[in-house]
Amino acid sequence: MKDFNYFMPTKIFYGENIVGKKSDIFKEFGKKALIVTGKNSAKINGSLEDITKVLKEENIEYCIFDKIEENPPMELAEEGAKIGKEEKVDFIIGIGGGSPLDSAKGIGVLINNPQAKKEDLYSKTPMESIPVIAIPTTAGTGSEVTQYAIFTNHKEKTKMCFSHKIFPKVALLDAKYLMETPDNVTINTGIDALSHIIEGYLSANSNIISDALAKEGLRLFKNCKDALYKKEFSYEIREKLMLMSTLGGIVIAQSGTSLPHGMGYALTYFHNIPHGKANGLLLKEYLGFCEDKEKVDTILNLIGMRDLNEFGDYLRALLPCEISISDQEINDYTESMISNKGKLKNHPYEVTREDVYNIYKNSLR
């Protein structure tokens, strides 16, 4: 067995009304909080109301930055940090999907390093953040338990992970916040979580612990796959999707993501395909490319698929997508992926330009 290390510092609390049950936790991090969230969803699903109620009861001041959008640019992190510094906040509460949670981490870094600019999110010099508490309201990114944060970099015309490693101090998981999630978002984020699990399980950095968690995540997906197809989302299914997402986050916190994530960024940036859907469009061809057929067979078995063709048919039905992409675009995206050494090194075998091109071509034909 190969050597490995395992580090997961985020404290996770799961349960209905968990924010109220763990209200005393917030006092551990200071007297004033910056709430980072999107424009509407936290108001609709009740999470923002729950948080502000608890903060008032605990006599903790707060201010709200609710401008986070999907695929947030670096500029939003800088804008949020400016408010946090002016308000002299002690900690951050991120509420929402991956975009607000990732933004909370970037904002926390910029607050804790007052001279830093948005470009320093990609600085090779490690920086720390003020404490971040994460409350996910979608089941996809697992950002509540990872050290990663993804921002849109318009200069590079792609999405990029920042260079710092910021785990939230606490993650509070309550499936009731998922109940108002639109069907298409539920599907896309569910496939994002699945792609985390698959990529992490097949990663060069996987280990016996991350593999065990990945297998449990795959079993949860099997229990949800018919509901995703039929768009029948009971509270019990929402619970399983949330736990699958968090398990996926724990897996990639150890192993990182690989080709589908790196390749999917171009589809999101240039064609506005939602992140999870972009990954899902590539998954079947990626699994067909992978050399570890024993692990690929384990994946298919655990998610209840007879073979890759059945999995491909399922994904095509679940993720309908009509886009026109030229050969030149595919070539451009391939060149960009081949230069992404961080993603390539996570694949346990050599990846050639032809490999990447064929995954794109066969997935998007």
C-alpha cells in the first residue's frame, strides 16, 4: 500500500435546524460577522433568516454582502473584502452554493491580508484567512469541506482555483435548505458531486480513506439516480444528495480533481454551460479513457450501471445539451488543458494532447 496523508480540519455538524441547535458556535469566532451570499436564494430557502436570527440572539453584529453571482470573478472577492475591512469583521459566514462559499474564502484571505489585491488570490506565497463558517444550500461543490476556491479570471479567460488552502472552520449541513432548489440546479449540482467522487477515486492522489468515502458517495448516488432522472426530490433524496456532495468534497480535499473539471472550465466560460453539467458531458468518455478498468468497473457497479454505454445514455438523457463547437475551438480548449499541469498530474498515467482532444470530440459530437 502506498504512503498517504489525510487532513480534514473542518468540523461538520449535520441535522435539521442545525444552525439553531449549534448557535453557540458562532460566539467562538468573534463579535462581528460578514455574511457572504447570493442575491436571492438564501432569502428564498430560509437560511439567511435562520442565520440572522441566531446572530441576534447571540448578540453578534453582522453585515451582509449579497452580490455573489454564479462563477464569481475575482473582482467580487475584492469588493466583499473592502466591506469586511471597513466593517472590521472578525469572521465570515458563507451561505449558498459553491460560488458564495468559494467567495467567502477569497474574501477572508483579502481581509486577513489588508495590502493584498485580487491578483494575490493566485500568489504563490501562502496566505491565511479570517475564520470561515460554511452553510451549503446546494448539493454539488462540497466547498464547505474543501480548501479550494474557484474564481473566474477574465484575463486568462477561464476559471481558476486560487493558490491558498482555506478550509472552513465549521460546516453546518441542513437538507431543508435544498428544498427550494430548482430541478435543473439540483441535477447539475448532483452531477458535479458525482464528478468529484469519480475524479477523486481515480486520482493519482487517492488513498484508502478517500476511496472508502468515494465508494459510499457512489452508493448514495445510486439511491438518487432515478429521482434525478424523474425530477422527484423528496426530503430524503435531498438529504442523500447533500451527504453525497459533502463526501465528494472530502474526497477531493485529499485527491484533487482531474480531467473533467479542467476540461469543463472552457465549456462554462465560453458556452455558459453550468459547471456540473459541463463535467457530466465529459464523464462517459473520461471513464472510457481511464486505464484502471477495475476501478471503472467498481464505479459502474456501485452506481447501478451495467456498462459505460448505459451510463452515457443516462447522462445524455439527464443533461440535454445542444451546442455548436468548431474544431478550432476544440483545439484551443485542448491546448489550454494540456498546459494545465495541476490537473494533468492528478491523473495517474500520462495524458497526451490526442487523449484530451478525443475526449472533447467524442463528448461533444
